[in-house]
Amino acid sequence: MDLSKLPKLSKTSEAQQLDAQTRPPPPTESSAAQLESRPVKVTYVWSSQSAPAGGWSETWLSIGIGIFLLLFQPRFLEWLSSRLFHTYFNEFLDADNNIVPYRTLPEFWSDLGPTLFGIVFIMDGLLIFTRRRELYWTAFALTILATGYNLLWCIGSYSKYGFAPISFLAVIFGGFIATSQWRLIKLQPWHPIQQ
């Protein structure tokens, strides 16, 4: 009987058969002991793959909210631009049409909170997108600063000026952003590479 004319029952491809034939044998006890006794040099390097990958949607949302906040309350940035680049700023006037310095008004301090909050959102979006090591601590420190400032403004201004809704939202979102940034920092993105 000629067996070559019978159909093949195995679905193993030729590449898999060749791989099985060329695969090295498993290590023996003596070779494993030699590998364990050999000194290993370990270096730690930053790997952007170690941080959880952020997507375009998270980046888009975070930067979009940040830009919205900066455009929603632009007065602080307008004042800053007028001081740095000598652009127009609509000054505050008292009853006698005298200019009242913006920094002496409560509006300055109430505008500072949402501006910091918008910058935090933009920075967080950049952090999500780039996963750059330098940005982790900078973004975390800025988030803590902005959240703390907005919390103090909410508490301190409530009895005199009323409820500050944007600053209250900044405290809520700032706490969430800070905890997620802290989790990223604690992931220890330094991975040992054996040489």
C-alpha cells in the first residue's frame, strides 16, 4: 500500500514543522545554574511604554476644557497680556472715573482660580498625550497648587462674595486629576534592563 497517496490528517504547516525541528532543546540543570551564577548588570531607563497609554479622545477633552475655561473667563489673561505685551485691557473705574488697579479687586483673585484650572487641564492633556517624564511632576505640582488655591478661594470668599461655582468644580476635578497623576507617578516607570 502506497501511503503517499493518502490525505494528510495533520494541519501543521511546513513552517511550524521546521520551527519545531530547529528549536533549541530546553536548558539542562547545569546550564540553568551557570546562568544564575553569572553577574547581571542592571540599568534603569525611562520607558514611555511603561505609562498607561492615553488616547486622542482624553487629550482632546482635557485640552478642550482647558481652552474653554480660558476663553470663558479671559479677564486675567487679558490683564496679563496688557502688562507683558501692552495690549488693551478694560480697566476698572470707580464712581469718580478713576482707574482702580485690577490686582486690588476681588475679581483678580476670583479670575485667577479658573485661569489656573484651565492651565491645569491643558497641561494634563499634554501629559496624557506625550507621557513625558518631565511633565509628570510639573503637572502634579501645578494641579495641587491650582486645586489648593481654588479650595481656599471657595471657602474664603463664600461669606463675602457668595458661591464660586467654577472654583468649586476646579476643586472636584483637580482632586481627580491629582490622584490620577499621583497614580502615574507611583507606577515607577523606571524599568530595569539586564545587560
